[in-house]
Amino acid sequence: PAAPVSAVRCGDWAITYDTTLIESLGAMRRDVLPNETGGVLLGIVDRTRKSIHIAHALPPPDDSVGSPTAFKRGVLDLAAQVNAASAATQHQLRYVGEWHSHPDRTPVSPSATDCVQLLWLGRELAVEGLPGIMMIAGQDGRYTIAFAVDAGTVPKTGQPS
């Protein structure tokens, strides 16, 4: 059976993801506690319908660095992984954003550092007409999804509907 799907709005865009994605983020987070971790989000984009389905989260590249208070995503073999996922899905999957974890007893709301990264992500993806997407995984399956529509937009957080 299909996993339940959640949806949030980001301006004109509808963003969807399923519980399998959330469970995957939680598992990758638990594997490295007490350190933070993260990676990239892959999804299916439909520009006509202004929808993005976040389908998969890649684990951190091997050159990533996580500690109990920070995470810096590496790049080792990342382009090859994204390209392989794209090729395996006849170019349906593509890069749509970033994810990372927060440690136990820490809110899943974006930190000041996260907001800076999210604004950068919004500028980068605005070139393609897409919103910047960031997911944050926390303790006990808690998570948030944050967006930046373009460089002039204040990041917004979405809750599942």
C-alpha cells in the first residue's frame, strides 16, 4: 500500500511528501546521534501544476562533517549520486533541496544558520523558477519543512495538512 502523503503550500507551489520520507530522515538522524547529519532532497517537479513531490533523501556524502551542534554537508560523489537517481528514473527525480537533523531536546524550527542557508538555497533555485526547500528532522519523529521563494523572501515554515 502507498504511504500516507502530507502537503504544504509555498506561495503558488504545492509541496508533497510521504511518511516513508519522514521515516528515512528519522533513521538517518538516529544512526549518528548525538551528532547532526543531513543531505540532499530529490523530488519530482511539475512546473505546469506548480507542484513538487519530495520523493527521496540522500544520506550525507562521506566528506560531510557533523557534530552535536552543527552539520556541514560534503560533496564527495554527490553529483554522481544525483545523476544516477535521475537516470534510473528517466530524469523524473532531481535535486529539490536540502535536509538536516537537529539534536535531541532542540526545536526543529530553523536556526539563524539554517535561515542563511535557506535564503541561499532560495536564490539558487529561483534561477530555475523553483522554491528553496529545507527539511529539518528532530527527536521523536518531529520535523519541519521550510521554504524560500526567492532572495527577497523571508523563509516560511510549513506544517503538514
